Amino acid sequence: MPTIRMKAAANGDVVEVQALVQHPMDSGFVKDSAGNIISAHHIETLVFECNGKPVFSAFWGPAVSKDPYLKFAFKGAAKGDSISATWIDNFGKTDTGTAKIA
Amino acid sequence: MKTSALLLFLAISGATCSAASAASEASARASLAAAKSEEAKAIAAQAAWTATVTAISAADKALSAGDFETAQQQADEALALAKRSIQQAEEQKSVWRDAVVR
Amino acid sequence: MAIAIAAIAALRLMGAAPLFAADAASASRPDAERKAFQSFFFAKFPKVEKDDFGNGPYAVNAGMRKQWEEIMQFPPYDFALDEGQQAWEKPFANGRKYADCFENGGLGIRQTYPRFDAKTGQVETLDGAINRCRVENGEAPLAWETGTMASIIAYLAQTSRGKPFDISIPDDPRALAAYDRGKEFFYSRKGQLGFSCASCHVVASGERLRGDILAPALGILASFPIYRSDWGSMGTVSRRFTSCSAQTRAVPLADQDESYRDLEYFLSYMSNGIPITGPGTRP
Amino acid sequence: MRDEQAVSLETTRRMTLRLLAALGLYGIASPASADDAPGWPSSAFKANKQDDALKSLYGKNFELSDKVSLETPEIAENGAVVPVSVVAKLPNVTSISILVPENPYALAAYYKLPDGALPQVACRLKMAKTTKVIAVVESDGKLFAAANDVKVTLGGCGG
């Protein structure tokens, strides 16, 4: 299953993007039922690109909620253009998702 | 309400005191068996309380650790809790009707 | 038991008329009780639209509603919806599908569950029907509380959004008995804290219990399954019932225990007319 | 009544512990084993105090401005998921950061805005307890901020 869901909609010359990422965002302080600490596991960067250029970059610590949500807007793209999102977490794991601007 | 709570407290602490003075393995085992049998009745009546389960497992643990005083104390508490839970279910068999939205 | 069967047989021998009379009376009593139940909540929350009761605490508290509306811009159950649809459409090893077990292929039917099953004489929930379908097709049943079961019901609930609860109590004394047992469960105080379902969700509904706003019982199941922030995952009615039990410090019953199914039957029947809003989100 | 009160206090204490655990307020984090992602401002995110995080990110302080609007709930429905949104009416905004000073690490999120990005962002954050939330917007190299209070109460029943 893809970990990134994205909705991008153009309204005039502004594109509004909403993204939801499936990620535990473990804070590194919580103990499991056996009393062992669950290591911090969170997304560090989430970068959006459109037409080969970065349009928004998020840098996150463990205080961002589980299954994080982000909304932003930018100018310089049109309906039909493709937008990509790539996250990297502190374990070095990564995933990329794409969406067409509607 | 206050009086009955006080009486119950006295009853439990009374039981605990006598147990403390005469904590023996045989007595703790017998009390725990009685508590378990009462709790089985509560579970069958869908009336069981979580605190009873906690007390029974604490008694079990103390018993295998050779701490008969704690085992006795926890078993007595479990028995009292199991009895109260069954009593609650018995009372509710008629009392619930008073709460119905009409 | 033998006596009961004999009694029913005797009734049947006595002819249709008395049986009809009993049934007519039994069909109208729950109906009258439902009207009283709904009137209570309409009077308690005069500003809440009937169709909004399926949104629980968000229907009755403005501050909560605002946060919910923000969360609903991209609800966290979105992943479950996709998973649910995929799981629903994937054929069993024998080539048959879930859709073969349900009328209308299972779509748009969530509001008619739970149902009284005349064959077993018991209440069957949608969850139960899903697992029965699996077992009848040689598959292992799903776990009740979360995971694939929650995802599948999320998908099915979405196909029923806006359709009002439409639970029926057929002319069968066992159906009425199930409803009555559910009602007794709802109003009986349980657990060491001595709370009944009604303690929180009738009289105190709309008020704060620590940080939470208590949802009105009317329509309370319309939003299931839910993504609860506190769980960080999806949960079915089973998960909600067992966790409610535990919160009153009662030992939870087994998932889908007959008592919980009866309770779901009663609660859903009380909510007849309230539209399905599931899947939902809760704090 | 008396024993009921005792019971509810006990419940509250356990709920508190549970909430603190859930929000990461006790226990000790094990150090990250892998390398950090490129560009992730590690020392800012590892600062416990707001001032240290800001110093590390920007090397300067902010002034409060009504050109920055920060929207947060008055009472969080759940401290684990608090919707936060920031909109600035300022030119040439190059970054937005959101700080939660009462959290174990003050910096929650930092956003870099290239040319073309509108000066706004919305996300969902964890808050350990009742706290101020601060949004800092970098415009023309200067820092402007808005701050709100968010009440985080103990939940745990979920309505």
C-alpha cells in the first residue's frame, strides 16, 4: 500500500495541496506493553516537487501527529501537472507518491 | 452510603488484620480458591470487575513468591470485590428500570 | 427450555388469533419506546438537526466541531477505506466473493444491521455476517476489533452514508427478547465505577467527562467504524463496547458476545431514522 | 460518594500516566541510529527550550506581529492530534516554524517556502499538556510571530 495520499487542486493560479502520510511518528518516549521503550521513529523531511522544482519542504520532529497531515499552497503550476511528495524518516526509510493537479 | 462504605472498609481491614496475624500458606490458598470460585460466578453472570482480576493475579504472584501475608490480603480483597460485583448485578436486575427514558 | 417449546406449540395449537395479538403488541412497544427515546434527545439538544446526531460529540459542541472539520479535510480513515475496498473485492480461495453473501453485493446495506436471524434465533451484526461469509467460504474469520474487519466495514459504511438506520424487529418473540435484553444492558450499572451506558450517554450526554464531550446515545453507532486519535487506528463497535466496559472497570465480555450484539440491536433500533455517517473520527 | 471520589482520582492519575506516556513525557529516547535526512536541522529539533531551538534555527529573536495569524483550538479534543494553521500577510516569506514550548522538544515543525509558495501552512501536532503555541514566520530575513494558548485536558474515553 502507498503511504502517501495527496489531493492537489488548482484554483486560478494557486494550487492547494493536502497530503496525508501513513507513519507511526513514534516519539521515542513511549513504552510498549512489555515496558520496553519504542524507539523514536518519525519523518524528518517531506519534500514536494512540481515540474522538477521544489515547491514546499517540511522538516518534522516527533511532535507531529501520527499519520501526519499537511496543507499548503503555491503558485506556478496548472491543472494536469504532476506533483510529487517524498518523505525520509530517521530510520532512513523513504517513500514517494504522486498526484495530478485537478 | 458513607456508613455502608465505612462498614465495608472495617470489614475488609478486619479481615486483613486477622490474616496478617495468622498468614499461613494453607489459609492463603483456601482464601484464593474461594475468591477464584466467586469470581468465576461473577464472570458467568457477566458482572466481573477488573479490580478483582488484578487482586487475584497479585495473590497468585505473592503465593508463588512465598509471601503468604500479601497473598492472604489480596485474596481477601478479591473475594470482597467479587461478592460486591455479583451483588451489583443482582441489584441492577430490577433497578435498571428506573433509568429508562420515557 | 422444553416447557418453553411446549408453550409455543400450545399457542400455535390455539390458533393464529392470540399469536397475532401478542405480536401486534410487541411490535408497537419498541416503536413507542423509540419515539420517547428520540424525543428526549431532540428536547435535550434543540439546536441539533436530526441528521447531525450521527456525528456524536461534534453535533453538540462547537469547539470540538471546528477541530473535527479541520481533521475531516483529510480524514485519517482514508487509508482504511482503500484497504477495505481492496479486501472486499479480493476473491476468496474458492473464487467466490464477499459480495456473493449479501444482497446488493453488500453495498448500501449497512444501515439495516444488526438484524435478527430467525435461523439462529440471535442477533447478527454486519461484522458477524462478514465473518460468517468468510467461514462459509472456507476462510478463517477476521479479528473483530480493528484491522481488515474495520477497514471492510468502513468501506461498506461509506456506501451507506446518508441512509437512515432502518432496523427491524420481526414478529418473533425471540427478536423482542433480544431487544429487551439489549435495553436492560444499556440501562444497567456495571463495573466497579457503577456506570451504565445510559449514565454517560443519556443524562450526561453533551457534557464533559474530563477532556471528552460525551456523545448522545441517539445515533451513537452511526459513525462506526471510527478512527480514534487515542487509539491511533481504526476500531469497530466491538472495540468500542469492550473499551467502554473496561472504562467502567468491568471485565469486558468477549467480542460479539450475545449481550453486546443485543445491545447493538437495541441502540441501532433506537436510532432508526438517523443517517449513517461512518466511517468517522473521534478524539 | 467518598469512595467514588477516591476512585476517580485514581483513574485520573492512571490516565495522566497513560497520556504522558503517549505524548512522550517520560522514559528516555534512544539516540537515532541512522543518519538524519539531508537538510533536517537536527540541533534545533533536539533543543529542549524554545530559545535554544530558535537560536539554532535562526540565530535571532522574533517580534510578535498581527500580520501572522495562528489558528489553534482553545481546548484540544485530544493532545495527540491538535490542528494548527498559520497564515501570514507578509512579503517574501521563506520559512515558517511552529514551536510548542511545553513539549520535551520545543520545535515541532519547520517549513521552508521556496519562491511561489504561499505564506501559509496547516498541520496536526502533539501537545503534552496545556501550552503556548508559537508560529514564527521569516519574512525579508526578519522574524514575526503569533502565539496562542491551547488547553490540553485529559481525555481517554473518546466521547
